[in-house]
Amino acid sequence: MSEEWINVFASSKIYEIELLRCLLLDNDIESFVLNKQDSVYLIGDIELMVYRDDFLKAKHIINKFNNIE
């Protein structure tokens, strides 16, 4: 398994990222949150990171949740 992490989703809303992180965890996909948002002005994105090997499965789950597929 590749130990390389890749961004699967980004948003400016922390609640959206945390909701998706829990959804991935429920589907046995390990992830972590990388907050690149400025703490004063709240500019920038918060990224949800997964292992490269889990990217396609995670993207499918996120798209299904967001009714993109």
C-alpha cells in the first residue's frame, strides 16, 4: 500500500469536511484534515486527505453523498 496522501476534497467549511471524514471512516477509509485556512480572515481551503490507494473509492463515496453521480 502506498503511504502517499492525496487531497480528495476541499472546502472552506469545516463542518462539511468533518462530515465527509466521518463518512469515509464509516467506509473503512483512513483520512485526515489539512487546514490551510487563514485563522484571522478565514481565506483558503480545508483539505480532506486520503491514501493514494483509497482515492478512487473515497471520491466515489463523496460524489455519491453529494449526488454528483
